Amino acid sequence: MRWMAEAARMGTRKRMWLAALLACLLPSCARAPSRLPAPPPPRVVQQAPLPRREVLDAALQAYQCALARGDIRRPLLTIIDYSLPSSEKRLWVLDPRRKRVLFHELVAHGVNSGDTWAVAFSNRVNSRQTSLGLFRTDELYVGRHGTSLRLSGLEPGINDNARQRAIVMHGADYVSDWHAHSMGKLGRSWGCPALPRAVNDRVVARIQGGSAVFAYYPDRAWLQQSQFLNCDARFVQR
């Protein structure tokens, strides 16, 4: 009789084990899903800083005047602030209508304009100096510097020899973050606003074909005589 009782007890344990196993296969016994990790915080895209107020105001004045006069036809504005050292990003490409900064980049100045800082400017052929004032972007071409953008100077006596001087926007190996951080300055051009090779093609493709380039320095004579900074009242937007 003892073996029959033992068999009955084993049968009972087996039935209990099977019942527990079946219960755990049911949805009610399924393991609760683990807590999902919190989503990462949204990536904050930092807006590039704008040029200093006096530079931006002057550039917008010149741009609006040129647009109203028909000297430029594309609503884009490139600003170069040559009062900053070459180790700083001092070129901006703006979309004034949408109030957006499209590019903020390093840019070199002419070898005879200065070392880290540009301090001398010229419109003279073979001066190898940077020119100030308002330019119009023209056509792209491929030359010894790769893809380059021709510029036409719009200010008589200030930058109107730009085409004759072959003043173009192009990429250069001596314009890079490495030069800016390691040497504290960029290399220098023969008067061209040279850009980092990594961004040159994108920048010149975006601004080519009739947009404005405004090269600034607090030169008193130029500020007083520029026809775009002292726009005829007929062309000032109201």
C-alpha cells in the first residue's frame, strides 16, 4: 500500500508542475515587458553667430541698394569682416529673406594686406592685396585652384579691377581649422577670398550667378564714399 501512496504523491506533484508550466505559457503569466529607455533629448542645432551689428547693418544697406538698382539679381548676401583676424571664421553667407545663416567659414586675405590681421587694401593690379566693397558673383570655372567663382567689383576706384586682377573665390590648402588653431592664422592669397577646400565647392555653387559679396573693414574713406553705403534716395527701400 505504501508504494501506491507514494505513486499517488508523485502523480500529484507532476500534475502540479504541469499546471504551473501551462499557466506560465498563458499571456496572463507572461513576463511584463521591461521598461523602455527614455528617448534621447532632441539634438540642439546651434545657430551660427551673426556678424557684428555695425558690419551687418552696413552689409544689408549695401545689399538692399544693389538689389534695388539691379546690380545683383540673387537674394543672397556674403559678408566678409576683414576687421577680424584670419584665425576666426569671418565669412558668412546669409539668406536675408528667410533670415538664415547658410555658411559661416574661414577666409584668407591677400599676402600684402597683412599677416594675421588684414590692415591694407588695394584695387591696384599686381598689388596682391585684398579689396573692400561690394562685389557681384559671376560664373564658375575650373582652374588651377579647382572650382572657382569669378567676382565683379561694383565700386569704382575701390574694387572695380577685380576681373582684371583675377580676384576669385577658390579653395586653398592653407585655409583650414588646422592652420587657424595650430599656427594662429591662415596662409594668404594673392588678393582672393580663399576658402577651405572642404567647403569651397558647396559655397561657390550656392552663391554663384549674381548674388552680393560685401567685404568690410572700418576704412573711413571707403565708408564715406561708397555709393552703396550712401545710396541714392531713389533706391533706398521704404
